[in-house]
Amino acid sequence: MENILYFTVRQNLLRKKNELFEAIKEEEKKVGYYHLPFSNTQKIKVQLQHLNSEIQDIVVIGIGGSSLGAKAVYNFLKPQKSFAKRLFFLESTDPLNIQNLIKQINLEKTHFFIISKSGTTLETIALFKYFFNKCKKEQFSIISELNSPLAKVAKELNASFFEIPKNVGGRFSVLSNVGLVPLAMVGVDIDKLLLGARKIYKSFFEDGYIKDTLLKKALFYAKKHQQFHINVLFAYSESFKYFVQWYIQLWGESLGKRQKHSIFNVGLTPIGLIGPEDQHSFLQLIMEGTRDKTITFLTIKNFMQDLSIPDISFEPLKELDMLNNLSFDTLINLQSQSIKEALLMQEDIPVDEIILENVDEESIGKLIFYYELLTSLVGYLIDVNTYNQPGVELGKKILKEKLKDCK
């Protein structure tokens, strides 16, 4: 993975970079997600061997951090890899969505992973109850914190149980059992996924190439966060569709907070775009709108697909014969480069670019851990608690009161 910064950071920030690095080294000792790339996957593989071999479909029932990470990985790899089983994600209590899922799966040959860190997520429990009423108890596995209410249900049902570490927050949990278990079940190489994350970890904490890049980028975002308070991830592949959703939750829920040592509310608003289609919608706003956005282009160097445009000419379209014989991977990357260069010509729009070498587990593992590290760095610099989400809790409390009134 290569990350190119096209904006500049003043060199006299060396002392600040050193302070930031030392602070994150201290945080690394107590925040659990930092250590997930070094997880031993053998226990997962052994447990999964005991599940019904006739399973055709896997359904993850979870919401937010309990599903978005695995969904991002699976959909990134799916166009390139053939999986033995199909993986579905049920995140909504929308009855139309529930019914649509039932139409797609073979209910008798489906295994459900019920995922909730707290073990009390209302939406997840509602969906669990619905499908538990339709299926056999052997079709369910539980992924939750040890001793949570849902963990106790797993014990009562004698269901397979996979633990979520207490010090790993939901939106940082994709490299824990939350993501690894369902991904391994369908055939994702979770060891290579962790290898990619581990390479970024070592590069950062052992003075590799990514350390300086991440420190510079975080310092720029933090220093300029009042001016450039919108961060746009412009991903040039449909395979990134759910990765950008994961990024939106990670960035928004981690950085949109009241500061720890003041009364001020701060945050960097994440926006996820997919190129080239969003060139025809959001690009105008970036190019000529308010200068309050930073842009990160996310591209793939090698799509590993041999698809080209046929050598066909139509007289009214003669000027577009330049497309003939061009490969589609070349075309999409030329589109990305053209938009990037157009933005750089504006001179007052901060731009950087992340290039993934291949469409594989190692590449997406690198990207996930890169963004988790960047989030932690920026959170520290803008003085927020990166790992809580108090703003989400009030709505949950109000909903529970409304549900009581329904009885």
C-alpha cells in the first residue's frame, strides 16, 4: 500500500510528531484494537469445524461496528474470489429488508452469527428473536463480550460462542472475532488479512515508511480541522462501496465529540464517494464549492482483470475512438488521475492518494489498520475520547421508553 501526500506539512513540526508518536505508544498499551493483528486464528478455525457442513448461507445479524467491517472486507474480495458459501448482512429492522433476505437464502441451510458487543443491542435482539422462532437453535452462534446477556443466552442454548475483547470498541473490532469468524466461515484467508494489518502496525511502531506519512497527515488534519472539517474519501472501485461506509462510521463516531478539556464540540465529517460515478454528482461541489474539504483518492493498481474495450467505431462517435483497445483498469485509473490533477490545479484543496497494490486480503487488511491508526492519531490531537460514543446513547434511551409505552 502506497500513500502519497500532495499537501505540505511544515518541517518545524518535528517535535510535535515525536510527542504524538510517544502518546500513541502509551495508548497502544491499553486500547485493545492495536493488538488484534497479532491474534492467533487457530481457535477460530477449530470451532468452525464443528458447525454443520451442509451450511450454504451465512447471515450476520448485527449493526454498525458489528457488521460493517466484515461487510467491507467480503464485498471488496467478492468480485475477485470464489467463495464456497454466501454471506449476507442483516442490519435493519426494516420489514421489507427482512422479507427480501428470506427470499434469497435457503433458511434450512443457513447459519446465523448474532453479533453484539454489549449483548443488548435492540435491533440485533429483535432480529435474533424473529429468526430463532423460524429455525433450529443449532443454526445460531453468538459473538459478544464475555458475561454479557447475549453470552448467557449462548450458554443457555449451548450455542457456539466467540468472545469480543472488552477493550476493543465495536467500530474497531473488524480484526477481532466480530469480523474474522464470519469471514473465515465463507473462506476468506483471515491470516493474510491480519498479515496486512500487522505490516502497517510494524511499519508505524518500528519506524517504517508509514510512520512519517500517518503522523504528517494526522497533524495536518488536526491543525486545519476547523477550516477543512469535511474529509472526502473518493474510492475508485465499486469494491470499496462498503469500505467507505465502514470509514464513515469509524471517522464520524470516533471524532465527532465534545473535547475532553473544554466545552467545545469538534469533529471531522466523513463523506464516502465512489468513482467515477460520483464525478457526475459531488465533484462540482468539491471543485468550486466552499474550501472546507480534504480529498483522499483510493485506487487499485492491479485489478487482475483482463477486460478491454472492443475496437469498434461509430461515425457520430469518432472522436471517442481513443477508447478502442483500452483496458478498463487503465481507464478507471486514468479517470482518477485526471480528477486528482484537476483538484491539484486549484492549489487550495488538500489532496492525497492511497494506492492498493492488489485486490486481496493483505491489501484490505493494510487499509483497515491504516485508517484505524489515523483515527486514533487525529482523535488524540483534537482532544476527544476516540473510543466512546455518548451522543448515540440518548436516542437509545428514548427508544426504550417508547417501547415500554407500547405495552
